[in-house]
Amino acid sequence: QVQLEHSGAEVKKPGASVKVSCKASGYTFTNYGISWVRQAPGQGLEWMGWINAYNGNTKYAQKFQGRVTMTTDTSTSTAYVELRSLRSDDTAVYFCARESFSGQLGYWGQGTLVTVSS
Amino acid sequence: EIVMTQSPATLSVSPGERATLSCRASQSVSSNLAWYQQRPGQAPRLLIYDASTRATGIPARFSGSGSGTEFTLTISSLQSEDFAVYYCQQYSSWYTFGQGTKLEIK
């Protein structure tokens, strides 16, 4: 069965960077894209961007352009999102989600809580 | 960017009754629309995709309809586990989510 396993919670200071990982299993990693979605406490879902796990092509939401980098390691079937210049409003749970054939996000990881605090 | 607007923000319904949630897109997304359920402390779960197709394992009481800019999620007879937050999402032009509808017990 498809599983997406996140790295553990992080606490960062403002201005720092964070890199969250998402290890996939149960399917051929390079056959599907991965999206990253975040959710601030008590708030809704916010799409950050997408990466093609086969060739590494990316599409970032305009809000995060210049501050986010998404990568994959096909040897370990792991996707990564790095967010730089962290601010307090970046405090959120960061989810990876695998796309399905039509484009919907059929599988989600459990999420990684990133807390930004001085 | 396509903006998704959900209504109402909160819906109070009694168990066993029907719930109807709405989602509007700022421009046509054809049928490239999904619905997700999120319970507290959990990741979102895909319910409906392509506007009206139930995802694997989703009970028949969940149904989706609409195309273009107007969409509806209907839950025919609410069970206790259905009280949660529901999000619509378009995937016609990358991805955008609605702000969510909280379905609460009346």
C-alpha cells in the first residue's frame, strides 16, 4: 500500500531554513508527482508547489517563489521541501501528497510540524 | 490563480440528516475538482475526484456534482464520523484549495 513517511517535528528561529522529508513506499516513486501543502494552526490548506519525481521539474506557488526548493532523491524514494528565511507565520504542518492519474491528491503523509519561534 | 470559494464556512446539521456543501471557482475548472475530508489532527483524505467520482473506500452517502464553476458535495445521512472540515480543490490549473467548510453537530 502507498505510504508517505515524514521526518520529525522541527523548531527553528526566524531567518533560518528548514528541510522536511517525505519517504515514499508502496509504488514506483518516479511514476507520480508530489505536492507539498501546508496548514497553519487553525487554518486551511495551502498548496506550496509540486515536483515531478521522474525528472525533478518543479512548479512553485507564486507566494513561495524564491524562498522554497523542492527536490527528490530517487535512490531512496524521498521528496524534500526546503523553506528559507523562515518567519513566525511559516509555523505550520507541512504535508506531502502524491498525485493520482487525474491530478487529485490521493495519498497524504501524516505531516511535519515546523515551529518558527525566537 | 484560480480562487476557490466554499460556503458556508460552518454548517450545523443533526446526525442522520443531509448536508450540502458548496464550492465555487473563479473561472471554469471543467470537472477537475476534488473534495477532501479532514478530521482534527489528521491529514486530509480524498473523498471525491473529477467532481463526482468517489475515491476508493468512500461510502456511497458521499456524492459530488457540478462542473465548470459550481460544485456541490452532498452527504446523504450524516454519521458521527462525518463531522469534520471539508475542502474543495481545483486541479485544472495547478492546485488551489477552498478555505474549508466546518461541518458540526447541531
